[in-house]
Amino acid sequence: MPDNIETAPPVTTPTQPPVEREFTVAERSQAQLVVRRFLQHKLAVGSLFVLLAIVLLAFVGGALWKYDVADLTGDNSQPPSLDHPFGTDAVGHDSFAQVLRGTQISIGIAVLVALFATFVGTIWGSVAGFYRGWIDTALMRISDLVLTLPLLAVAAVLAHNVGGSWWLIAVVLGGLYWAYVSRVARGVVLSLREKEFIEAARALGASDLRIIFRHLVPNALGSVIVNATILVALAILIETALSFLGFGVQPPDTSLGLLVSQNQTAVSTRPWLFYFPGLFIILIALTINFIGDGLRDAFDPQQTKVRA
């Protein structure tokens, strides 16, 4: 090859800088954020498991237990044993079966009270807060009138007149406690009705009913659900008080409050008859209150820090 022929330099392509990896976080819905915040509340999560265990024990265990609530076992006034975990009463009833049945009735009353009061109170407060004016004034004065009643005394009189049926007692209690929920729902709706998405719904021609039930009520559910959990715990205690005073559930059926009332004189001689139903009342009320605390923190819009 001749020396005077120059070779072209090799063509080099410019090197591109290395592409940095992009780290993105998937967008989470509001429901996912609420669940994650609730799961971070360890006491509330633990209480939820304890409450579910009590419910399963009452409803599933009660159906599988070898003794029925009305069975006479022939073992009178026996202390707790393997055959009778909670002992027996003076006539031979298995106390474990009685406590399970009492738990079923007490939980049924509490849940029905919460559902009834929450349903009525949420609609009542939402309508009052949305329309305001004379409608708000009229509805809230009725709510205030219910709030001024001595609830335990009125509940005792009404429950006595309905004959001791547990679901009628639940309706009576729900009819007295809806006013608390209506106040909460009205306060939330008053702040929501001025938001941009409500104005946009009006501009698009949405009816009042659609705005209330499609936009206002779902957005108010956070605060309402927290109050519903409080109502469950409160209903348990009110039912206990009514049954203790003799105005609640009546024999041959039973409830936790009725068991405590019937066995208060046996505290010194057969304490298992009094303390086991009382322990279930305390556990149910405490766990529901802790769950309510967790839900309150989970629905709090100020709780923006969520661990990945």
C-alpha cells in the first residue's frame, strides 16, 4: 500500500450519557390510603382480630357447642371445668352456652342500633346541611329535641312496652341515637356543599337527590363510620344497663346484661356466673372503641404520611 495514501480516521459515535432509572410510586386510591393508615394502627388491628374472634366464638361456637342455652345438665353450681368451661348455675344450665347466646343477642342489638341510627341520621343531617334555611332549622330542632331527652329513662319505658324482644329494643335505641349521627353528618355536609365538585355537579344539571346521595353522603362516610363504631360500643353498654335494670331482654332469652343482672347476688358464692359475662362486655366495648380510634386516624385527611 503506498505511503502517501491517508487512511480515514475511524468514525466514532458520540456516547450517550447513561439513562437514570426512574422510580415511580403507583398512585393509590383514597380507599387504599385509608386501609394502609388503619393497618399502621397496631392496637386497632389487634382489637379487630379480638372482636372477630369473639363474634366467631359466639355464633359459630354457639352452634357447635354440645350444650344449648336451655339444657339442664344435672351439674348444679359447678365451678369451671373441662366439661363446663364457665361453670354452671344453680339449676344446671351451662354458663358457657348462656354467655355465647348472650353475646349473640348483645352484638345483634348493638349492630342493629348502629345501622339504624347511622342510616337515619346520615340522611337527616345530609338533607339539613344541603338545603339549609328553614328546612335545616326544622330538621335540626327536631334533632335537638331528641337530644334533650333522658335517653336511658325513655329507652327503659319504651323497651318495657315493646315486650323485651331484642330487635324491638334495638329499634328503640336506634330511634333515640340517630340524632347524634345527624349532627355529625350535617357538619360535614355544610363544608362539602361549597366545594368545587358540588358546583360542577350543579352546572352539569345533577338533581338535588343525586348530589346528596352520589356526592355528599359518600364523602361524609368517613366521619359517619367512626361515629357508628362508637354507637356499637354505646349500644352494648346501654343494652347492658337496660337488662340490668330489668327493662331489656327478658327470659327465656338472655343477653350479657341480663346474665350480669341475674347473677349479681352470686358474686361471693359463684363468681364465675357474674364475671364471665362481664368480661365479654368489657372486651367487646374496649375492642370497638380501639377500632373506632383506628378508623378516626385512618379517615383523617391530615394523616398524609403513609409508609410504602
